[in-house]
Amino acid sequence: METQENNSTDEQTETAASRRHLTLSGQLMVLVAVLALGPLLVTNYIGYQRTKDVLAEMTHQALNNAVSLAATETTDFISERKKLLSSLVAGNLHLSQASDEAARLIAEEPSRLNATLTPLERHLEAKAESTDAQARFYVLSPEGQVLGSSEGVQPRGMWRRDDLCLELAEQPSRLAIHHESDSVLYVAEPLDSSSQSSKGAASAPILCARFDFAMASRLRELSHSQAPVERFRIINESGEVLIDTEGAMDSDDSAMAVLFEQLDEQDPRYGTYDSAEHGTVFAAVAPISSTDWMVTAEVPSAKAMAMLEDLKRRVFWMGSGFVAIVLLGMFLMVRTTIDPLRDLVEATKKMARGELAQTVATRGPREVAHLASVFNKMSRQVSDLHHNLEERVDQRTAELHQNQAFSQILFNSMHENLMVIDRDFRVIKANDAARRTYGDELVGKLCHVAFQASDCEDENCPLRRALESGEPVEEERVHLNQTSPEIMHTQVFPLPAPTGQPPNQVLMVTRPITDEKQELASTAADEKVSAYALMAASVAHEIGNPLSSISAQLQLAKRKKDPEFTEKVIDIIDGQVSRIDKLLRDMTAFSSRQSNHATFVYWNQVIEDVVRLLRHGPHGRFVSFELDLADELPAAYAAPERCFQVLLNLGLNALDAMEGRGTLTIETWLDGEDIVIRTSDTGPGIADDVEEHIFEPYFSTKDPHKGSGLGLFISKRIVEQMDGVLEYKAVEGGGASFIIRVPVATRARVRA
């Protein structure tokens, strides 16, 4: 059930993660868009803009060329007509005289004038026939009467007024274009005759020439031949349209004004203007020399950029085709590559859900097909391994059950009380020995209730210390079993927990040691009695020597009966008595220092007492004692009698090892907050195979009648009860060294 929930959670997590990332096909589309379509669009856009600029520049050049050509031809056309008219006027006295005669006839004989050609009309007709400019000539009076025409007899009189020619005569250019059936160019020139010179130019007759304006058709030809020009126009400086190749003779003053404002100052001028009909229009303007007219060459932007628009359409269709090819390639890739990969993903998900032996079709590109083949092989191997694993799991499970049964038997067969206790200090498992000791209902109880010992809040509780420190704890505690209190040797071992986490359970091992403690106490008492017996023997020996001396001196005094000799004997006896008295006082002081209650103890004093006792013992007479005691060594807090017992045991072992001859060295020093005592002898030392057993109870290398094997064991226990350490160190070249390390007495330790 838990595995299914984990799989469901994993699938939800995988789904959420997949939603945050693009699929492979999506990544492929983005890659194609970035590496193919993106550069294609950018390059096409840049190419389009550059082509547009190039076409605009080409249109500029073409319009400039076309308008320059049109302006040049128009200038030549007008110049030729003006020169022709000027040649008729300049120095032509006959024309002037004929004009005067025609004016006289109109005034004096108008009937005759209407019936026949006047010399002036014949002269004008001859001039018109002699030129190939398709010209018609008229001579007008200053009042506007037609004096003569190259068209023959015409009704004459004031009714024949032509204001156009009169106006031209007053203009500087003396040019005008008039639209009749076709475009017509009028050129006027005043006649200057001798008879009129005194009257001024304003009263002189006017020669007016009417020419067919062939440039209109010529400009139409140029608009068709000079690509991309679509339209030529001749306009005056006020924006009035004189000639328009499209036939629209209406004046667009606003458009022309905008055009002139936007055009640059070069010649010919070039620019664009906005037209209501054609939108943006490219235009070039060139002036017609000796006139106030200008020629414009124009083409709408749409026509000028028609090639670009056609190119854009072609590029669009080519791009569309490219995109279609890319999409087709992507579709094929998805079918041949992505779909097989999706099949692999689905098969992998099924395997993750426990549906093994999944296979997929080996299709697609070689790499994908190879991947599918490898996946199928892996799937079969995983299925086989899973089958084999299930068999092995079943086998291991059976072995585990067997081992658990064996472990349970072994657990229950232990004579020690074994209990597993959790972090709440509740017994969760116990062996048969523990149930016999603490009751059948032990499991489920709190430990302090089951043992009737201290409360779990006690800081000295070994279970609490083991759980907090993660280190084994060993001590002696009093537990109440089903019958009576019992001293228990207690060991607490933290059970392994996941890495980085504190232990949640401990294994508690208890063993009753009340009988053992009593036996040890009895043995310790025996050891103490032996020590006191040694001390008594030493005292007896020390007292025996003075007493022997006193007895001998008394015997001598009896024999000689000499007062002077007797007085000397008395002095000798007094000295020996003083020696005995001092020895007794020392023994009394030593006895007063021996207490089984903890107090301040100076180890240097204890060492001197032990050495004094050992020096006079049976094995210490020929042993050299060397003391290297630190000055002002602080006191320890312990029972003096126990300190004396430890050093006496170590000293006696050293004397036995040296067999009464050698050197026993005792040193003391202060190491931080610890007092260190080291004893070293020159004996044979301790063998390596024996060293690890020397602190075990009842272990001894001496003859059975010489030792109980408890001296070092008891000494180590005593030192440990002082919160100290007793350890053995081998001495190079032979000999044994024991080091005692006990803490200095502090106020907190004394209170404890």
C-alpha cells in the first residue's frame, strides 16, 4: 500500500515537473523557430527594407533623369518658338508698316478691308507657310482689335478682342498655354515701329503666335517610355497645372504646396507628397528655363514598389513553402523519432509501477531503434532479475525468520536480564530472565516503575545518559525485583538509528551482583587483614630490635654491677625506648588517618605511609624506594583507607615481582584538573598475552596459596568509584608501571 502511494506521489511529481518543461517536440519547434524561421524572417525583413531603399533610390534617379529630359526638351521647344517670333519682330520694318496700314484702313475704309486681304495678312500668311512649326500669327492693336491674321480674311473690328494675347504682352515671359481641341502655346511680342516709337511700347501693336504644343504628346510618349514615370505635368509657380499627361487639368494647389515644401533644394528637386487618390507619390521637379514653369515627373509609391511587392509575394510563398517543408519534416521526425521515444517513456513508467517485461517496437532512426532494442533487452533482464530477486527475497525471508527464531531463543537463553527500552523509557521487549526477575508484565511498563528505581527525570539515569550521549553507560544500581532489593550491574547500549539521528532505543543488560559484592567485600576484608598482619609483623620486627638491645644491656648491667656502666646502659635503654615510642606514635597517627569515609586526602601522605610499611616488610628490606613527589599537590576527595589499600596492593605486587630486590619508584604530578600517581618497578614485567586479563577478577599469575587474584580488580574498582582511572603501562627494558589518575577535590565534587 505504501509503495503504491509512493508511486502515485512520484507520478504526480513527475507530471508537475513535465508541465514545467517543454516536450521534445515543443523544444524541436522552438529550435526550428529560433534557428530556421527566425533568421529567415529577419533576413527577409532586412532584405525587404534594403530592397525598398534601393528601389526608392532607383526611382529617385529615374525620375530625376526623366524630368531633366522633359525639362530640356520643353525648354528647347519653347525657345525655338520664342526665337521664331522674335525673328519676325526684330528689324522687320515691312511688318510694322503693314500693321500701321491695316490700322488706318480699319479706321478709314472698313468695308474695303473686309473684302480683300491686306498686305499685313498676306505677309503673315507667307510667314506661317514658310515655317514648319504649325504656327498661326495674329497682329492686334493695343486696344485688342485684330489687325491681321495668317488665316486670311476675317471679320475685323472691336468684336475681335483677344484678351489672352494682351495679357501675355504685359507678362515678362509672354507665354501661355491654352486648351482648345488640343494644347496650344501662345507667344506674344509687341511690334516696335518708327511711327509708334514715340508713343511707347504700351501703344504698339502686338504680334501673337499660336503654336500647336507638341510637347504634350511628347510628354505622354516619355511617360510610357521612361520607366517608372507614370505622369508628367507642367505647372506654373502658383501651382496651376498647365499640362497633365493623365488629362486631369484641375489644379491641386495643396498637393503642389506640400510637394514644394518637402522637396530638397537640389536641381532637379526630389521628394514625396501625399495624394488623396494615389497615397504616397514620388516626384521630381525641374524648372523650364526662361519661364516660371516647371516640369514634374511623378509615380505613385505603389507602382514604383510594384516589383518589391511582387518580390514580397514571391518570398512569402517561398517562405510558406519552406515552413510547410519544415513542418512536414517535423511531422515526420515526430512520427519517426518522438513517437518511439514516447513509447519508451510510457513503457518506462509502466516498469516504474511494477509492470515489468515491457517491450517496445524497434522503429525510427538507427539510434532510436538501437535504444528501443537496448530497452527491450534491459526490460527482459530486469524482469529476470526481479524474478530471481523475489526468489532470493523469499529465501532470505525464510532465513530471516529462522534467524529471528534463533535470535529469540538466544535472547531468552541469556542468564542476564535483557530489555529493549524506547525513548519514552518504556520496556518494549524483554527476555525470559528479565521477566523472571521483574515480573511477567514487564513489557509495556515504564522502566522506573518496573525496577522501582529512581524516576526518569533523574539526570543520573543511565538510560537518559545513553540516549542523550549516544554512548554506552555502565554502572551499578539497586533494583527491586519480585522479592527484595538487588544490586545490579547495569549496562546500557544505544541501538543504531538512521544516520544523523539520535538513538530511539537502548538495550539494557542487568546482572545481579549482590553475592559477588559480598564476596568481594569479604575478599577485600581479607586483603585488609593481610595488610594489617603485614603491618603488625613489621611493627613487631621494629619493636623486637630495640627490645633485644634493651635485654642485652640489662644482662650486662647485672653482671658488672658498675654504677658508671649501669648509667651508660640506662642511656642506651632510654634511646631504645624512645625509638619504640616514636614507632608507636607513627603507627597511632597512621591508624588515625585510616578512615572508610570520604574526606580530603593528600596522596603524598598516603604514599609515605605505604612506603614506610613496605620498607619494613619481609620483602622490602633489600628494595630501594625512590619517591618523586610533586610539591603542594592538591587534595583529592576519597576514603583514605581505600587510597591506602590501592597503593598497598600495587606496592606488594611490585615487591613480589622483584622478589625482594630492585627499585620501586613512585611519582606524583598535577595534570590539569587530575592528580597522577605512577608506580614503576624493575621486575620482569607482564607478558603481552596476560596484560589484557590482569584486571579481571580471580586472575593471577602467582601460586594459588600466594594470591587471590582480586587485588588489581578491587584496586581498579576503587579508583573508578573515585571517578578516576587505573591503567597499566609496560616499561621498556622490563618492569611494570601502573598509573592512577583521579580528579582534584572541588566544591561541587565534595557536595556530590
